[in-house]
Amino acid sequence: MGVTYDNTEKKFVFDFEHDGAEDIVSLTGGGYHVEAFGKCFYYGYEFSRQVESSVRTAFIQYVKFTETLQDTPELTHFIKKAIDNLDKQINLYNYDLVVMPESSSKVNQYMLRYIYRFAQPTLRKMELVKALPSNISFDMDAYEQSYLNDVLENGRPRYTEAQKAEAKKSINAMLDLIHQKDYFTIARDVKKSRFRPYMMQFLKFKTSTDEELCATIRQQNILIIDDVTTSGSTLNEVLRTLRILNEDNEITIFSLIGRKDLMAEAM
């Protein structure tokens, strides 16, 4: 199937039965796997190479910002066709968690509702996943009680005030690194090192919601959905965090409209 643009009527025409030379966007058929994402990126439709940028932009706006999808049967059919095709490739029943961006697009919400016909996954927002490293805090009180305030057999403090201050300075520097870069990479790297007790025992999520999200990601198969993927940079960032948390389960990305070469720009 494909979509053409009627330049006279200034509208998009959907043909769900045939492909044509004038199609501006077409169903990908068997799906496409992007090697840079570990063969886990699928997209439903791709723009043809000859389509003008103004028409491409207009179609993206039409897809993302149509006011009432329920009153636009050709657009809902357009979405359903892509989800049906995805289900044939991956079996949506196998996925327990859906990660979706926070956006004004109604397409994402509609895709999720349609996915619920195949399975009942838990929903989490991309922004929550991206924020996980910045939501790590350090329990300094417990650290001081367990280590810094330790005393020797003669009753004297094990550490001087200067040594305590230096330790706290190092911890704060570590927190800055965690928040700016990636806590999960750091935690993985120290898993077998002598610093593991200091890393894992006193680093805490700020809220129970963050902790539960982390646990959920570790345990479940995950589907990331987005309406239109242009550069792939946000998806790449989210996937990197997910992959570090979940090395064993299936993680799949699906975009309603995507590009074969988008990861070359995102990596």
C-alpha cells in the first residue's frame, strides 16, 4: 500500500491495496532491521527518495497532529496496517513493557491502544527512562555511619576529619559523573571490583517509582514505539540505557515512519 499527494486538491490519498510509482510513503513489507541497533529497529513506512521535503513535512504534520484520529479512518487504517505488520514480525504478545515518548502526537496513544488488542503491556515514558541516571542519590548518612565514623580498637577514630572531607569530595565527584554520564555503565564496570560495596550499597534511587521502573526494565521484554523517527538520536539514547539494564530480554524499537539510514546519523 502507499500514499500519494494530490497537488490539485492539496490532500493525501491513501491506497491500501496497491503500490504506485507516485507514492510518497509506502509500507515496508517484511520490516527492516537496523544493524547499528542490534537488529531490533523496525519501521512501518518509509518515504520515497523522490518526495519533496515540503510534502514530507506536510505529511508528518498531518500524521502527528490530526485532531481526531477516530474521525480519520484512512489514518487509523494506516496505523493499524503497520502494527499488524509488526505483529507478524515479532509477536506483540511476547512484550511486557512499552516505552513511549511524551509528545502531543495522538498517534502514539492510538498505536498503544491498538497494541492492547494483541497484548497488555505496561506503559512507561521515554523521559522516565532517560532520567534514571540523574535520579540516583547517595546515602551519605548511612555511609558515614558504616565507614567514616568507624573507630579503632583503642577507641580512636579510624579517619581524620581531613580524610572524611576527601572521601565526601570524591563521592560528590562520582555523583556528578553518574548524573552527567551513565550510572548503569559505571555500576556494571565495578561489579567485580573492591569498590562494589561503596557503589551499590549507598547509591539509591530518589523515588520508589524510579526503583520499580529499573526493576521492571531488568526483567521484561520491551517495545519502544514512536510515531516518526528522523534522526534516531533520542531512541539511541534510550536504547543504550535499556541495553545496559537489560542484557538478556528482547528490546525492539518500532517507528510508524522511519528511515533505513537514520542510525548512520545517530551513532
